[in-house]
Amino acid sequence: MTTGVAAEFALPDLVRDGRLVGVGAAVDLIRTTFAVGLEQYLVTSTLVRDSHHNVIVPVSAAQLAESMEAGVPDLGLFQLFSQFAHGGDPPWFTDVYEFTGFMLLPYDRCRIYLRVGGNGEVHGIDIPLTHADGGAIYGLAGSLVQELATLVRVGDLSIQPKVDRHDDYCGTVFDMSEWVDPPAPAFPPAGVVSDSS
């Protein structure tokens, strides 16, 4: 094995509001910024090396924060598709629906195609890949696959907002934007009490 490059993150920098949320941003930073500069790090004599002779490149809190804001959603999408294709090997939800494909759309959106197990109809679901502030949405692979099974099984998918455009690859397209990335609740300013009477 040749000498490598190690990116060093301070664990507190990966935490926001008491939750570990920066792992995806850290991976994105390594895949993009660090991947481009590997050669330059290897020849920089001022950087510390570990016992394996890997060059250690410290990542500042500012670099990581910037990566969190400008996240790259493709890694999360790959994890989601892996769950659709191999979740349970074979997937436990195939009697409810099957993942039949996807299409990337403008404005950081993705359409996912599902064939419903009971009637064989194919539906599209449109999901956002970024929040309204531009940050990548992470964690879909952890719950979307399971929650879609419930929505399809009980019929609640059909009450989601419909996209009023023809799609050659499915019968109906549902817009899951607010379901995946719900808007922040509007709370009254501190000290203001609303009168519901």
C-alpha cells in the first residue's frame, strides 16, 4: 500500500443542536475538496504523518460548516437506492411495492418509480434532494423505504398532492416535497399568546 492522506475532524464539529449530523458533510468534503488535492498534500512537508506514514490534514470547523451548507446529495441518494434494491436481500417490502427506477429532475429533485404489489400500477414520487436553504437532505435511506411501505399499504400515498404532468413511465406522480422536508412550524413570537376563542 502506498502512503495515503487522512482527513482529521474534531468530533464536536460534526454535531449540530445536540445531534450527530455532519457525517455526510464530512464524506462529501473528502470526496470533493480532498480528492482534488491529494497530490499536493502528499508533498507538503509541514503536515504531520501518522504511524502508517499517512499525511494528516486537519479539517477546520469552518470548512466542515461550509460543506454542511453546500452538501452533495448524491451519496444519500445512492444509500436510498441501495435500500430499495437490497433492503433485506430480498427486500422485505416487495409484496407492497418494488423500486423500478428513478429520474433526476431540475432544481435538486428526484422522481422515484414504484410498482405497487397488489395491482401492478407504477407510481412516481417526487422528492427534494436539498432543503429550502440549499443544504443536502441526509437520512432518507433510514426511513423513507419503510414509511413508503406503510403509505402504500394503507392507501395514504394516493392522498398526497399529485403532479399534473404526463409521465411516460408511470400512471400518477405524487409530490412528496412537504412530506420529506416539511416546512418549519410558524410559532408566535416569544411572549405572545394566541387567543383561540
